Amino acid sequence: MTIAGLVLAGLAAALHVFIFYLESIAWTSPRARATFGTTEAEAAATKSLAFNQGFYNLFLALAVFIGLIVFGAGSAAVGLTLVFVGAGSMLAAALVLALSSRELLASALKQGTLPLLGVLCVILGVLI
């Protein structure tokens, strides 16, 4: 179960790297605007906020990736802690998004499902 959790957390991290790309690099592009439902003017006005938020997503992904590497190197407790903190923070952010607006529930589900499954599997793997 632990390995399944690590794989799911790794997929969540990969998704958050893509979100980083959309928010910090491609924010004003037609693809990012379509993904986030912003107009050209809204994207231009929020570019610096999105840039910062994108790096937040990248740092969460890095915590998971470093945790995976540390786990693979044989330090299970440290690796699982990093994975849990990174994926748990992704999940918490998705919950905040879901609670902030009903219109954002679909987005919250997209960004929160993989971390949720990863965290649950890691917890079950540790307990079993």
C-alpha cells in the first residue's frame, strides 16, 4: 500500500509541476487562460500573483519528489514524512479552494484527488 501511495503522490507532484508551468510561465497564454477561465485583461492583472502561486505549487511538488528520492535511498521515515507533508499540503490547498467557492469545486477535485489517495495509501501502508 505504501508503494501505491508513493506512486499517487508522485503523480500529484507531476500535476503540480504542470500547474506551476501554467501559473508561472504560461499564465497569459490562451491555454492557461482557458484552463483557469480568465480573460486576457484578468490574466495580465493577476500575472504576479499567479507567478508566486505557481512557485508554491512547484515547492510542494519538490517536497514530494525529494521524499521519494530519500525513501528510495533507504531512509523511509524521512522520505515518507516529506511525501506526507508535500501531498498533505496539496490536499489542504485543494480543500481551501473547494471551501472558498462552489464554482471552484471541480478544480479542487482535479488538484486534490491524487494527493488524497496518496496520503490515504501512505497512511494505510504505515499502519498495516
